[in-house]
Amino acid sequence: MKVECQFKGIFYRQSPTPLGSSISMAELLREVEAVATQTQRRTPRLLRESFGLDFVPNSVLIELLKQLHQVTNDNELYQLSGLQLLNPQVSRNLPPPQFYEYKFVSYGEEAQFSLQPDDRQIPIFPYQESQQEGIYTLILNSDRHPNLSPQLSEKIWKEAIETWENLEDSAKIDYFLTSISGAARVTFSPQLSLTVELAELSSSLQQAIQFLQKREDKPPEDIADLVEKYRCDRQIKISHFPNHLQPQPSFSPAQKFVIKRQYHNYITQIINKSAEFLLISSYIIEAEDVVEMICQKSEQLSQGVWILTDLRDEVIDRIDSQVESRQQLPISYQRSDQNKVRCLRKLLGTNTHKLQIRSGKFHLKTCISEQYAYLGSCNLTAGSLKRNLESGMIWRNTPLHSQLIQTFGHFWDNHTQDDIIVSGNVLTLRSIPRPSQSQIISNPQLLNPRQYYQDLLNELREFRGNIVIISRSFRPTPELRELLKLSQTQVVIDSQMNSQDADFNIRIIDYCHAKITLLHDKVAYIGGVNFNFSRRSFDLHDLMYKTTELQEIKQIFNSLTNQEN
């Protein structure tokens, strides 16, 4: 265990002996050049940036260097004038520097001790000031500390340990389950906190925490009481994706490709017509009218609503009202975050037995019920639903409909990272630890980002002809670029993206968010993956639908032609 204790007091600074004679600017510059030679920072720009000389204009520094080395021409300063690489210098071995001595004395003088000059807790002293008010934090690993009296260190240690031991087991478990470091950090007061490692707990508590992290249902008998009490106290509901969800068999099979603006009606109809369940995945959720519809619908669905989204720490921090150190964001981002707050709180405030929500690296966009299944590019945002050019496939009672349900369940059970917990105004991500697993999707028509990339490479190696790529952005890998150059490739991207490309004539349109790759009449890909392949994009959970059916490809091509007209 480790106890951190803060003391308020005064930092004192004093010189042990007179600092000795001063050095001239010439001596200082010569030493700076010598250090720059050793550290390979021998240009005027690096001298200014690395040695605190940025207050000196570059032209003035060069003049000082010329005076120091008694030269008149700038080029005489340099070993390589083209790179402005200064001539190497050797130290003149100036006398070693003398450091101030520092001391901290707490108010009440219960704690006072000397400090090393390089102690990072020492505040910055204004020139000629010898005292500074501040706070110093001491870390105790036992009931003794060299900078405190035995009585005081024992008192601090005893207070922290007794407070921890008096906590209920459920509270101790909760500290570990909500920790991102693997250790529990407990703040008892602004001045006192305690860090506890998992190995320092009793065996039963360790087992209970490890069991709860796995999100399993039935605990072993020896920890059953601990687990059940924690679940009761925290109202934790373990959610496992049901394995019996299926399309409505009474509907005749059908499918449709849709590319258009104003996607709102398609998504809301799927939601409104659902009668048993809804499976929704959206990278961003901020359409308040659709969220209200989902919440109302959840009370009517026997199998409830299951939602996958991306709410990692940087997103949570921006929308969490308890986060004080916010970066200044553009107005549009601030409004977006405000909408996310309202939508997330609305979803989390709904009956948790009817609506489940989890977070992870999901870029996937789906809206699936027993009646319809949508896979495409449309997020649950006002922009996607009412303004952007979006695309996707809608199936009804087909094998792909069933496969999408199974794939959603696979993502839920194997690739979600966090549950989202609301306590008052605080939003917390509760981690769901899992072993590293690959994205295993068995259907050759539903490809994750890496599978899509490899499949596209294989198809392009055998293809020559007309290619149409519609994507928010366009950044092919070098290998893809060379293959695309062998065909007549047309590229359409969003007007906010970089459209400068020497190899392709790129057309830009406003608010383009569709994701389609069409290799004439041979193969088509539709889904949520941008034509922007990188290690980061391969880590995201997303899908592209692949079809080689000629009639389906013709329908897609005709829809693209009609959209263009």
C-alpha cells in the first residue's frame, strides 16, 4: 500500500555560499556552443530553441556569434554553410555551477525537511525571492518516513489504513473495477489518498474482482456471497447477447441498395416497425429525435435494444460535466458534444433491462430488427440522417439478415471494451477485460477492414476496367495505388478532404459520407469503411458487404447514375 499526504506550507530558497564571479556573454555562448556540439544541435535555430535563447532574435544571435569568433562573414561561422551547421567547439571547463539550497516547512511546522535542487515539486521562484507558498506531497510506503517524525508518520499511516479497512467489501471491489490502472486509488480527503494493489487484498476479494471483470453469470460458491452483494449494492446487470434472435420468417426475402441524402425515413422506419428487438451500432450518437424514438420503442420490445458505439476516454472526457480541463473547441464541436451528452444520458436513463449499451472501437453502422437489417455508412447524427450523401444495403429475411444478427452478437460478446455507468453528473467507462481476439467473421460477403483491404487487392490484381470509388476520404496504400492506376479509376470524396492527387482525377462533392467501391460489373463493396487504409483503420470494428451478383451490381450502378443525375 502507498499513502500520499499533502502538506501546505512555505518553500525556502537560499544560497550556500556566494555564487562567485559572473561570466561574460562570450563565455556563456562558448559553453552553449560546446554543449551543442556534444548534443548535435549545432545550428542557430537549435541554439535558440534548446538553450533558452529564444528571446534573442536570430539575426542578433548570429551577430553575437560573429563577434565571439571574430569573423565578419556569416559563412565563416559554419562548417557546412548550406545547412547552417556551426563549427564544432570544445568546453573551456568553467567552474561547476553552485545550486541554491531548498527547504520546505509546513504550516504548524509538523513537517520540515530539506529538498534536492532538482525536486520537481519545488515551485518557480521569482528573481531574488526567497520564499514561496505551496503544497508538497510525501509518499509513505510504511508507518515511517525520513522527513516526518515517527509520531506523525505513524498517525498518517494508521488513519489511511484504518479508513480503507473500514470500507465495505463492495466499495473496495468497486474501486478496482472502475480503475484504469489495475490498482485502487482512494481519496479520503484533499490531503490524503491511498493506493492499493490487487495482490494486497484477501484471496476472496481478489477472486471476486477477477470474476466480475470477466462478466460471467454464476460465481463459484466460495465467493458467491461477495459477488451477489456487490451486484445488489451496485445494481449491476450482466448482459449477454441472446443467441436466439432471428429474422421474421413470414416475410418474403428482399434486399435493396440505397444511396441518397435524407436517410432519416429509412432508419426511423426500421425502428418504428420493429416488434421484437433492435440492434444498433453507430460511431456517433447525437440525433435526439431518433434517440427519443429508440427509448420509447425499447419499452415495447420483448428482446430489448442493444447499442454499440465508440465512447473511449477522450470522448467521455469531453462530454463529462466533471472534467474541468477542457480544450477550447470550435462551436460546431461544442454543440455536437452537448447533443452527445443529452443523447447518452437519455439512453442510460432508460430501463436497463430493456436497453443495453456498450462501447468499443466501433465504426460500424447498423440498424437491425426482426423485420429489416441495414448495413452502411449512416450514423445516428443529424448530418447523416438529413444532409450527407449516405449509402447502404437493406435486407429482409435473407441469409445476410441472419448473418448480420450473428455478427452483431459476435461483436457484443467478444469486442466490446466498456460498460457505461452514470452516477449523478459523472460518466464512467467500466472496463470489460478480454483476451486478445481476432475478428472472425465467417461469411465471405461481410468483411472487416483488414479483410476488405486484402480482398480488394486480390480482385484488383486480376481486374482491368472502370472503377468507381466513393468515400469520405481517399488515401490508398502504395500497393493499392499502383493497381488502381492500371484501370480507369473515378474517385468521389467529400469537399472538406484533400483532393490533390497527381495520379487520379478526384471529384469533390459537399457532405459525402457514402462508402462504395465498384469494379465495373465484377464486384461491389458497400458499408462503413473509408478508402483510407492504415493500422488505425484496421483496428476499428467495421464491415463492408461484398457482392459479385451481376443483377445486384447493375442495380447499384443504376442507383449511382440516377444519384449523379
